[in-house]
Amino acid sequence: MKVNLNIPSPITEIKSDLISKKKLKVYVKREDLIHPIISGNKWRKLKYNFELIKKNKIKEVLSFGGAYSNHLHALSWFANTQKIKSIGIVRGNESDELNSTLSFCKKNNMDLYYLDRDIYRINKYSNNLINDLNKKYKNIYMIPEGGCNYLGIKGCEEILFEEDEKFDFICASFGTGCTSAGIINSLRKNEYFLAFSSLKGGERMRDNISKMCNHSKNWQIISNYHFGGFARKNKELDLFIQNFYLKHKIILDPVYTAKLFFGIFDLISNNYFKTNSKILIIHTGGLQGIQK
Ligand SMILES: Cc1ncc(COP(=O)(O)O)c(C=O)c1O
């Protein structure tokens, strides 16, 4: 591939009085540093999809997302660099003015189409709009919402693959569960995965995630740090993001990573982790979302 993504994703230790008091070691895997635009799990999920696209000389890629989708944002840019036409199906109605995410997609030559929220929820992959687009563009490769397909999972299996060091707990945020499935598939012996839901009712995703991975042990969903639901937040979360940046110089986004880090610190306060545990938090990027 022409774009040089040299995968800088270091693991750095974070320290605080609380962490020391509880005798824990906490590390962050900085997937957010992979690339300024296609960072974190976006790169992981698109890598093998684009390998397939290039190999098969596919000219058009279509995918789905909300109006602030990190996935569509990354996809539009990556497709454009590879001279592949991208098509974005956006949940909800077109608004008069494009937000920063969709403007960026447009700038990267993504054709945008809007799908009624109910149709999107029930039948986004097969409806009249998709049928029409399949006629309009001759050779579409369709990537599911959030980049969540077999090749997306395969890419996410490499998040842990690169590191030899082992941890007692690995923690990441989930939406579709694709990233979590990849991490679960690559857990090493005695590692336990905590999947933090960015959505309300995240427990319901257990079966979906289970179906995407090769075993269902050694992991669980943590569902009570959704802050009211997907993309919802409050002052407490905003303050957490600000304080976390002041202390650790790491930017968190309010949709995914802030809820994850908030949840982990809350669990630490409540003695969830046994003394001397080593905890690895996956920073999955998504920082474009905070420019809203
Ligand atoms: C920054 C960030 N973190 C976590 C996730 C959740 O990933 P997944 O949909 O694979 O569960 C997303 C969504 O793609 C994301 O943009």
C-alpha cells in the first residue's frame, strides 16, 4: 500500500496516587498514535479490507455510519488516498449544513446518501437505496457499519499480537464489538478482557460478540458506564476528559474512550482489580469526534 502507516502504537504506563494506593500497574496502548486520521481501531479494521480491495482491483467501497462516524471519516480518507471511490450511507436525514465529519468525508470524495433511521436500524444492508446504488455503481465492495466484518476482526487480532508483554486485564470500549472480538481472539494465557459498552443496554451485545470470536471464556461486558447511551455525555465526563488530559497528556473522546477510562478508574476505586494486577487499556483513537 502506498500510504506509509508505520504503526506507532507504544504501550505507556500511567501513574496516579489512586493507582499506587491500590498497588496496581496501569498501561495504555496508544493506538491513537497510529496515524492522525486513520488511527486506532480504524486502521486495524480497514487494513485487510483494503488489501482485498486492492487485490481484486475493486473501484468502489460503500459503508455505513452515523453523522459523526469515525469509521466513515477514516474510510473516506483512506479510500481517497488509494484512488478508490467511497460511498457513505448516513443514518438519519440530511441536514442543511454538513457537520465537520461529513464535510471531511465530502472533501475526500465520498458520495453521501441518507437512510431513514428506522430502515437503517432494521434493514440497512438491504433496501431500495442499496439496490439503486448497486445499479448506479457497478462494482461496489460493501463494508458493514463500523468496519465490522471478518477482515475487520482479523485486523483487530493484531492489536495485541505485536506485544510480548502480558497483562492480567485488557480493557477496550465497544460499539459493534468487532474490536473486542479481535482482542478476545488474541488473548494470551491468563489474560482477561473487559469490554466497556459505549451504548445503553450493552449486555445485549454479548451474543453478537460471542458469535464473532473463537471462544467465549475470559471476558465480560461492563455495561454501566454508558452515560445515558451512545454519544451521550454529561459534565462529569467532560471534567474527567479535561483532568485526564492535564494529568496524563492523553486526549480522550467522549463517545468511546472517555467512558472506558472513566469506568476503569471507577472500578479501581471500588477495588474491582486484585492487588498487583497489570491492566492494559486500549486507546482506540476516534479523536476526530471531539471536533464537533
Ligand atoms: C474510537 C473508537 N473506539 C471504539 C470503537 C468501538 O469499536 P467496535 O465498533 O469495533 O466495537 C469505535 C467504533 O468504531 C471507535 O471509533
